[in-house]
Amino acid sequence: MESSVQVPTPRALADLVSRCRQIERFKVQLIAVEESRVAALAAAIFAVRGVLRLSEVPSDKLPARQGRIRHWAIVGGELDDLATPAIRHVRGLLVVDEHEQVKVLSHRTWRGVWRAVTLWRDGVHGLTSRDLMEYLARLAKHAQELAPAAAEALLDRSEAVASTLEVLPGGPRSRDD
């Protein structure tokens, strides 16, 4: 029994290569757009870190060079319910730093110090831009839900401060105060 193998013509092969290049180019462009959206969402999450009550990672738990930059965990605690399967799958701690960059802290020592800090890019620690974008959008939505209560608490504090103005002496303070 002879099996017949059809060999594509050079023109058909060239067409296939051309289409594959277009697909790859589109994929690269799409990832770039998604990464820019992630950067915008990370900036928003950094701005609302107080509303989300993100916990700051102690600087002594970071490598020396990273310890000079403040980092806030964007997973865990009250945010566990928002985590997607892809976020739960990340082996490490997902954080946003004061430069509004998403990073993954990994390789934790037995003393709780993170040995590796990786700036997130598409595919780092198996986390795609699409998955991270979805999670950050969930965090932003959650912050919108929490914002009225946070604003109310600030208003209450502001009214408490204003009510103490009557008991303070008027005018500039002297050194005897």
C-alpha cells in the first residue's frame, strides 16, 4: 500500500508563512496593549490602596535593594474572594510598588524574607496579561464599592477635628504653649 503525500507548492508555503507572521505580529501587539492596560490599572490600584486596605510588605522582608521601595500586597486577606484561579496559581506574593509597578515576590526563606522580586510582564510566573488585567479590574470594582464607606469615615474624622477648633486658643502659638 502506497500512501500519497501531497506536497504544498512554494507559493502555498509562502502564503502560510505570511499568515503565521501576521498572527504572531497581532499577538505581540495585543500583549503590548494588554500590558499597557495592566499598567493603568496598577496605577489606579496604587491610588486606591487605602480604600482597599492593602497591607504593606515590611521592608525587612524584601531584598536590600527592593527594601528601599514601599510595596503593598494586592492579594490575600479580604481580597481572597476576588482572586481568580490564575491569581491563586501564582507561587509567590503579588504586589504593587510605589512606582505603580506590579511585581511578584517569590522564593521565601524560612524566616519569611522574599529572596526574589520579579517585575511582572506577560507570562511571568505563569500569569498572563489577560489574567492579571481581569484581576486588577476586579480590584478596581471592589474599590468603587468600598469608596463611599471610606469617604464617610473621612468625613466623620474631619467633623471631629472641626469640632475641636472651639477649645483651641486663637492666634499663633507662642513658645510657652
